[in-house]
Amino acid sequence: MQRPQRLHGIAVSPGVAIGEALVIDNEGFRIPRRFLARDAVDGEIERLALAIETSASEITNNRDSVDRQLGSQYGAIFEAHLQMLRDPRLRSELEELIRHRQYSAEYAVSRALRRYAKVFESLESSYLADRTNDIADIEKLLLRNLLGVRREVLAQLTSPVLVLAHNLTPSETANLDRRFVRGFVTELGGPGSHTAIVAGALEIPAVVGMGLFLTDVSGGELVIIDGNRGEVILHPDEETLARYRQEAEDTRSLAVRLQSLRNLPAETADGVRVELMGNIEFPHEIEHCLERGADGVGLYRTEFLYLGSDVEPTEETHFEAYSHVVRAMPRCPVTIRTLDLGADKVPCGLTEPIERNPFLGLRSIRVSLRNLPVFRTQLRAILKASVLGNVRFMFPLVSTLLELRQAKMVLADVMEDLEEHGIEFRRDIPVGMMVETPSAVIMIERFVEEIDFLSIGTNDLIQYTLAVDRDNAAVAGLYNASDPAVLKLIEMAIRAGRRRGIPVNVCGQMSSSTTYTMLLLGLGLRQLSVTPAAIPEIKQVCRSVTIPQCEAVAVRAMTLENARDIKSFLKEELKKVVPEFAA
């Protein structure tokens, strides 16, 4: 029996999940743990033999081709692979796992070669440690010839699993079936990635940026995902399982207690009303907002229309998605963000060259202004939905006044076109912008003269202010909402909006953390937009504090010099008012 193994990554979606692992490596192969009927063993060994011979033939062809083009010294690389593949000891071990343990050929290959890889990784010799990659290549080759399938398995699940993957794209995450995927872990990824955001929208525990760990686990093994602390426990013992099952039960009990706040306002103890809105990724999440007593939708991301489909959405598809949400909250504000595509959100319908640095490239409002037919289609649908309720919309990642003015010109042109065709829409629909770059904050006094509201997107604001790729686990420690520079920019944007008398909202992941609620209220915010699951906790904090209390916290926090001290201070202050949230 293997000892428990506790691994650490980046927590991006809270909660605890316990279940069987579905392992998907960096080639997209599902590594099964399938046991055979005894009478199927001989056929499985034959299938393994065929895969070995097919793989050997491919390696031989590669060797011969390289020999001809580059010389035998380079072909020797493949010769080493061939010798390893045909090693009688490996063949004997694989057959024994199939015959005596009744493992499937895939599971036997994965189990044996991953054990070999772990041995090589542990060796002090750098030369021998490098052979780990050779073993991984052989494993992938054998699995490809045994399986021949890739990530389509994620769309074909029929039982609950925890997905353990090298990486999941935002599209793959958006298409996860919530009925069967109870949580996921990835080797890559950062705290502000769109994959992380979608995990929160799905309300499933998730940990990213784990580093290489898939060689330590095989499909079907019991795993615990701790989305609160950013931990993954492999091979948990009974004591660990019991502790996490109790924690999951405590979390459910707290959620039930907080449900009593549903029909109460997010009002501070001294009577100041805070608008508490929901961030949604998919139309069905409006039900989550209603269940938690949201005051409206502060951020309706619309990229799912592209990321979750193989065809470009029509105007009618856009309209149906928006109208579903607006009709569910006819009197409450619904803020629709225009397409924020590019960077890590690669759409199916828009074909652009691969960029070396996509987060600094063609994304968000730049994509819309480059693809005017797509932009106009979305604007038409939003305007048509505006007559159904209290609709507002905003442009993402605006970094210059020229971009904002160009976007507003396209909007004016679409409005004129709708008028000419007698199509009803709200002429005075509020138009806002996302504040996500330092340049937007530096020019904020000019921007607030041309828009109706501001929404501060802290995920990108942190990334661009601190020069930290929010998808890169290697620099995840530098990606910090508590950094004084980030807080200073947020304060500047809030003050500019208040001087102008226009609403200011914060809708990034920062606003969904109870750690920052008192600080944001103390800086002057009276509107927060958070993930639906976070609404009850944020509401509880709001109802437990006074504005002077929050202002004192903000004043003190803004005097501190580093992110670590600020975050520690904020947690201590939170612990004083709502101890159960300050773990």
C-alpha cells in the first residue's frame, strides 16, 4: 500500500472533492485503470505484443530516415529507444501485470514505465535523469498504438471522476460536464487564467500550476482535491479521508447557514447599502445568482459562445443567450461584456496568426475592432436584448482613448442601422469600460468623461501592473492582488469615478475573496461583482462591518510596503469580524 502523498499547487476554485482519478497526460491520452476478465488475458497480451511491434516499426522507420538525412550518430537516439522497447525484462514485466494482476495493457504500460521514469528521475547522474524523457516517449508511443483516442473522453464521461491533466484549455474547461467532473488539477496554469475563472463558474474544486506530478498517479486511484488550500493528496489513508470528509460536511453546513441571508440586503452594520452582483460565464449561472440573492449581474462574460462551439455563433444565438439572463432578472442590472477573446481564450471562428506573446497581442477590444462583422453581430444582439430589461454593456481591456472612441463609433453605426430597419432597442443604454491596464488608470480622468460606469478587472490589472503572466505557474508567487501598486491603481480609479459621479465596480477574482471585502469598501466601493458561490460569504462580511471600520482598514493597508504584510493584515482584520472566513 502506497503512503499518502501531499502535493501543493495554486488554489483557483474552493471546495473539497474526493474521488477516482481520470489521468490525461500532456499528449491528451486517458490513462485507464481497467481490470480484465480472466478469459480476456491472452487476448490482451496479444494486443500488447501488436502494439510493441507497431511501435518498434515506427521507431525503426524514424531511425532509418534520420540515418539517411543526418548520419548514424543521430539515428542512434532511436536505436536506444528500440532497445529499451524490446528489452525482454520490460516485456516480461508488462505480461506479468496483465496475466497475474489482470491489468489492461494500457494500465500495465502506464504503471510500469512511470515506475521506471521515477527511478531515473531520482538518480544523481544528470545523464541518466535525462533518460526519463526517453521512457516518456516510449510510453506515449505504446499508448497511442493501444488507445488511438485523445481528449474526446472528457465529453464521454458516464461516472464521477476527478480530472488530473497536464493542462486544460479554457474551451476544454468550459465543456466539462459538471455532473461527472467533480474537480480538476493541472500541471500548468496560473491563478488568473481563464481556465481558473471557468472552474469557479462551474463551482468545482480546482488546483492548477502543480508542476509535473502525473507520473505519480494512475487512473482509477483515489485522490483528494483541496481547492481551499491548493493541495492534492494522492493515495490518502483512512485518517486523511475522514478528515476531509468532515471538512466537506462542515462546508456544506456553513453554506446552509449562509442561505438564510438570501433575501437580506448586503448592508453594512451602519446602514450603508452595497450592491452585490454576480459574475457569470454561462447563461444557466443566472439560477445560481438568484439562489444566492444577487442584486444583478455585474459581469456577463460572453466568450463561451465561441469557446464552447465549433461554429461561429449567429446574431440569434447571441440574442438567445443574453435574453435568457435578462428575462430572469428583468428589473436588475445585467452588465454584458463584449467579447474578450485572444490570449488564452482562442475562439474557433476567428483565425489569427499564432502570437509569441498573446497576452500583449491581439486580444479583447483589439480583436473586436479587427473583426468588425463579429463585433457588429454582438452589438446588435445586445441592443436588441436591451428592451427586455435593465441592460448595460462594457468594452474589455481598453488601453487608449482611441480604442474607446472607435468602439463607440461602431456602436453608433449599429444603432443607426437598427433604427433604419425599425428594430427596437434602448437608445440610452449605459456604456462602460473595463479598467484592466495601468494606461487606463493613468488616463482615467479623461475616460470617465466619455463613459457611464467603470468596472475594474483586477485579474488583468494585476498581470499588467506587475508584469506577471497570469497563466505562468513559475511566477505565480508574484501575481498578488495585495501588491501596493495594484491597490494604488484601484484607489485612483475609484476616486475618479466618484468625483465624476459614475458607478465603479470591481469584478475580478479579488472581489470574490472575503480577504479584500473590508479593504474595497474602505476605498470607497459600493458595488462588488463576485462569483455566485461567493455571494453569501461576501454578504456576511458586509453585514458584519461598518464603513468607518473599513476605512480605517484601508488607510492602514495603504501604508504597508509589501503584499505579504498587507495580506496578513487584511486576514487578521477579517478574523476579528468573521472568524470562520479567515482560515
